[in-house]
Amino acid sequence: MGELWYSSAPTLEPKTAKSVIHPFVVRGYNGLTINPYQGCQHRCAYCYATYEWSPEFYDRIYAKSNADRILEKELAAWKRGEIEPVMVCSATDPYQPAEIRYGLTRKCILVLQKYGVPYYVFTKSSIIDRDLQLHGNYRHNCFIVWSITTCSEKTRRVIEPGTAPASKIFQTIKKFSDVGVCCGVNIDPIIPLITESEIPDIVNCCRQAGVSNVFGSVLRLRTDIWDRMKMAFSALGLDVEEQYRKIYSIKEPLDAKYVSASKDYQEKIASELKSAIQQADMEFGFPKHISTKEIDKSVNGQISLLSYV
Ligand code: SF4
């Protein structure tokens, strides 16, 4: 394999956090989020969170060792009315391998449950199996979303080498749906020319695993993401750069802003996804009991722009 976007072994380090619960804005929605870790061992080439963090995002993982205690203080002092559903997490995977050592996500979930806070989890991991009972006991007030990009092991090993195989994730989802937890799958990103043809298969696996809600969106590019994707194309032995330049109307060098695929391409994929979800009798988007808010246009620059997993 040629050049890659990570080194061979990530290091784990504890650090202390001053605050844990933060507002976020992403793709037209806003809400609250917690991130007990900084950096992510899943090492996805397309990760939207890298730019917001450090260049060491994949190689140096920080565990916010006081996250649960700070969260407890923040919730105890909460004076901004009824709390909205909290996203766990927006810029790291809460069930990456570091969670086995530090257990910070579990500790934070216990605090959210203690204060009756609704939450939704975004993960690509099966380590969440450990917390089946924890989430199961709170199933009326939580929503667990797995981000699944591909069922191809060849593709996964290159594009998101730290994640679990999709077959293992679907086994985990089945356990959660069997105990009545509302389960979602976010097919994100749908990667042009590489994973776009997998939509029907992934949706079918979702149905078999008891998933109720499915959604997804097409890969967006940014300078760093485009660089990593080119390394991934090379590692997969794919000659698709020219086709990408057309789909995304790429004019290099890209800048720090996101570049989306053409409207036609996005509409074609969205239509395929919605039709597959409808045929499988599942719901597109979030369930009603954990809804995200559309952006309140009156919010000012206090809100930072984060990406989500
Ligand atoms: S996309 Fe999510 S799971 Fe993958 S590296 Fe980024 S934060 Fe981690």
C-alpha cells in the first residue's frame, strides 16, 4: 500500500476538559452534543471531523477523563429550559476502542439518563454491545444510529480500517432492536463509484436486523478529505479521479469549504435511497421521539460548526 493518512498505532492519552456539552450546527440542523474523546481510531478516509480537530486526529486519541463529572455539573446547573436531545458524538466515535479502556461514554450516558435527557448515539462500532442493557433500559428516550458505508470487506479495510465489518455491526443492531431500542442506520457517506451500488444491499440488511429508520447522504469533499480519498483510490487500485473531477466539478486546489457532488447526482442517489427504504417498509430520517431541530436562523456565532460521524 502507498501513502496513507494514519500511522500504524494510535496512542491514547487522558486530558481534562473544561466543558463537555456544546451546541453544534450541521447540515441545516442544530442541537447539543458531547464528545468524551478527541480524535478517532476508526480512521475513516472521508471523516468530516478531522479538519475541526488536529492533524493528529487519527494517531493521538485524547480521553477527557473528567467528562462525566463536568457533564454532571453542567446538567445540574442547566437553566436554559427543557434540554433537547443530545448527540453522542458529533466529532469522534463514542464507541471507538478507547472506550474499552476509559469507559467515558458509558459514564456520560449514565449522567444523561440520571437527568432524563434524551440522546442519540452515532457509532460505527460493535463495542456498544457492552451497553445493550444500559440503552435498553432507556429505550423510550434514546435512538442509536450506526453509520454504515459498505458491506465490502475489501473497501472497508482501506476506507475505514478501524471499524468493524458490516456483518458484525448488523448482528449488534439485531440485539438492540430485539430489546426494543429504536435503531437507525446512516448510510453516510455514500461514496460515488465505490459504494453507491450497495444501497439496496445495505437497506435489505437493515430490514433484516430490525432497523426502523434509515437515512444517508453523498460524500462531500474538502481539501483534506480529497487528499485522503485519492490515497484510498490508489490503495484500492481504482482510477476514478477524473470521474470525481466531473461529478464534483473540482477545481484544484480545493479550499477549506465543502464541495458537493452535482445536484443531478445527489438527486439520483437520494431517490434510489428513498425508494429502497420505502420498499423495505422503513422510515427515512429520524424518529419523531428524537427529532433534530432545523437551524434557528437567529443563532449567532456562538455556535461552532462541527461535523458528525
Ligand atoms: S467518520 Fe466517525 S468513525 Fe470515522 S474517523 Fe471520523 S469520527 Fe471516527
